[in-house]
Amino acid sequence: MLLTHQKFDFNNKCLIEKVVIKAPFRFAVNFQDEACFIYFAEGKTTINSANEQTSVTQRESVLLKCGSYFADLLKYSDADRFEILVFHLYPDILRSIYKNEIPAFLKQSSKSTFIQKVATDGMVQKFIEGLYFYFDHPSLVSNDLLELKIKELILLLVQSKNAASVVSLFAELFTPRSLSIKEIINGHLFSNITIGDLANLSNLSLSTFNRTFKAMFGDTPANYIKTKRLERAHELLSMSSLTVSEIAYQTCFPNLAHFSRSFNAHYHCSPSAYRSSLAAKASK
């Protein structure tokens, strides 16, 4: 549930906003023509992109390039409140702000990273804290002030202790990369997201996503994912000392019974029997 929402507009576009959310809540966005810097003042979650998952917690931040994202803001034993500051980075506004002095790191790049976690150092932290004064006194905010704040944020980020990674992402912020459906699925084989979530990350409806995948690979997305998870489980049973329960968990089966049934249907023996047969062969 959205508790409060404050924002500052620049040229009729939301440039900086602060939201307070009560869990549970799904945060889903599609940045078609912008990137953004997101700071988590309170709360922790995992942000999902087309091919990545990144965990963030209180006082951490991320840079997101153009693309589709979602995060489930869940209630934890110690908290159910999220406070998030979002800085929208529009190419046209950045060019307007920098005019004829566009930094080299804003030029396009062909790299493929979608999410860059930012280690929020002391200077960035102080910058964020200073913004709360303006949320308390919004009448003081003008376009000139917003220009200065965006420039200050970018300057602090590219001078932070992870400057190299920040500059690299700024270089590719405005270069969206279209991923194939198979790449998107492979990027989330071992995360607990639904087929509907994968369709959203592909910018397709659920029916179109299923139909397209079936036409391309002769299989349903659900069966493809289960097969890949079983192949990974088969490998872990062969090469690791993990228990069967741990392997079931790591390969994202909902419970041990489901894993055992699925493994038996695919490999015609139980996980325990397969591991025992390997041990017997090794002892000969």
C-alpha cells in the first residue's frame, strides 16, 4: 500500500520522488526512455531485470538502465515499511542540464548490464539526507535547484569508491538491449519468479510469451525451466556434498516431495537412489 508520495517535476516530468510504502507491495516499472538511480532509505528487496537479480537493503542504492524491472516489497519480522527515493534520468533532460558540456560517460555503449549496485559512501549519504529538507519545504524547489541537484548526484557517483562501475553504467544507460526470450528465461532459471513475471520482463502478454516460446523451442516455458532445474540438480547430486533437501532448495523446487517426484519422472530413479548408485560405482 502506498502511504505517501512526494515528487519534484522538471519540464513537466517527474525528476525526483520519495515514496513510503507498506508491505506487501509489488513495484513494477518499464523504463522505456529513461534510466534511474534508486536509494532505499528503509527496507530490503531483490530487484529483477530481464536477466539479473540484485539484492538491496537499507541505505543501499542501484542504477537501472532502460528496461523492465520488478521487486516484491515483502513484510519482514523486523519491518514492513519501505522508504525509497527515485531520481529519473531522462536523456533529453540530462542533455538540457549539461547543454554543450555533456560528459563523455553519457555517450552510448554496447554493454549489456541492466542493474548496477552502488556502494553509497558518506558523500552520497549526506546528499540524500540534504534532500529531506526540500521534501519538507517544497516551495523552495525550482528548476534551477533541480538542475544543480542532478548534477551534484552524478558528480558524487562518478567520484565515489566504485566510480569505474558507475561510469561504465552511465555510458550504457541509454542504450537498451533487446534480450531474446531464451536469454531472459536462462537469467531466471534459479529464482522464484512466475511465467507471468518472465512475460512482463519480455514486454509480452502471457499468452504471446507462451505461444512464442513454444513456436521457437517446441516446449512450454514451464517445462523448459523444470528440465533445466532437474539437469542442474542431477549435476549437483553427482559433484557436490549437498543434501538432497539442499539441492531441492537451490534448484527452486517448492518442496522435497515435488523435487523427488519430478526427478524420478525425468531420470527414472529417486535422487537418493541416483546418488547411491554413484557411490556404489565409485567403491568398485
